[in-house]
Amino acid sequence: MSDNNFEVLVEDEQATADPTRLERLSSKALEVSDKICNVGVDGMGAWKGSVQVAEEHLAKHGDVEKAIERLIATHLRITSGAGFLAGLGGLITLPVTLPADFTALWLTQARLAGAIAHLRGYDIRSEEVRSVVLISLVGSSATEALAQAGVQIGTKSAVSAIKQVPGRVLIEINKKVGFRLITKAGTKGIVNLTKLAPVVGGVIGGGVNFTSTRAVGAWAKKNFPAADAVGVTEL
């Protein structure tokens, strides 16, 4: 199956019953999650990573919480602007055929979530923290994604909930998030993203980007409470 013909599993008994096909789909979902973190959070070329933009805002505003609010405002402005794709250039390519608006949006939102984590005292090189950055991108559906990977949040923040989980579980969480991100392009059975892309590309716009980015900022603030306030030292 080539990237251009990549089909995304939402719920399909036939696909689930095919171990080879399911393995390919899982691999692609993990690739998407990895690229979002490796580029969106770490930065690449002229694209500034989470730490750099976080430190720039902190230096300018002098207070962590004020810097976070200005970071959210900055990323709202970026993602709702008509030309925000131009700032990413060739970085918007992901391992599956997806609308450029979506891929650019996820990279930008991941950078925002990573910057909030950094300012709140978390090490964004930590695999646990990077998983929670991804979780912040899917909002309320994160609870289900975590449950499917065997992790229950309850009243805890996401970063507290996955603090002690094994690495293999983190990989499963990242896969689940990858599935949820790429299936935002459709809601039924098997979605052919190549065919759907022109439709979705025409639908997603500044208002949708603004709303979803604001939600990511809110979820990142919730998922990453101040590390010193909750006694987090190892993440």
C-alpha cells in the first residue's frame, strides 16, 4: 500500500481481522505521531521548536503564566491566518496523504503544547511528556485513547496518569492518538484520504483552526500543571 493510497482504519471488522493490514495501519499512525513530535516539538531548519519559542516568550513577558497566554495568542494568530502554511514550507509533509492544512495545523499545535509543557517545568525530551503533547491535540477523546492502551486518567492529569507506564504502552498511546488525528478527515469505516483531501481542504479554515488551537492550549494547560506544584521531578 503506497502512501498515496493509504486508507485509515476507524472501525471495520474486515480490516481488524487482517493482521497484516492492521499492522501497516498501526505503523502509519505511529509515523504520523512521531513526525508531529520530531518536527513540531523539536523544530527543524527555520521552524522553531517548542523550547525556543517558549524561552522567547518568557524573556519578553517575564512571567510563566503570562508567557503561556501570549504563546496561545501567538499560535491562534498563526493558525487562523490565511497564509500560515507558507511558514512551514516542505515541513508539512507527513508519511500519509493528508490535507496540508491539517498537517501544518498539527505541527503548530504540537509546538504550542510542547512550549506550555516546557514553561510548566517538564522535560520535552521525555517520552512520557511527548506522549502527553500528542494527547493534548485530541482533547476529550484522549481519555478513550488512553483507556484503549490500558491507562485510566480518573481525576489525575494526563502526565500524572502515564508517569509510570512502560515504554511499550507509550507507543500504543501514540498509535491511538495517531489514528485519531488522521481520522479527523472522516468518520465512517475506511476513509481514503487521497479522495477526501480536496473536500476537507476546502472545509477547514481560519475559524476551525482558531477553535481547535484554542482547545489544544486549554488541554495542554490542564495536562501539564506546574511541575513543582504537583511534585513532578523526573519528567
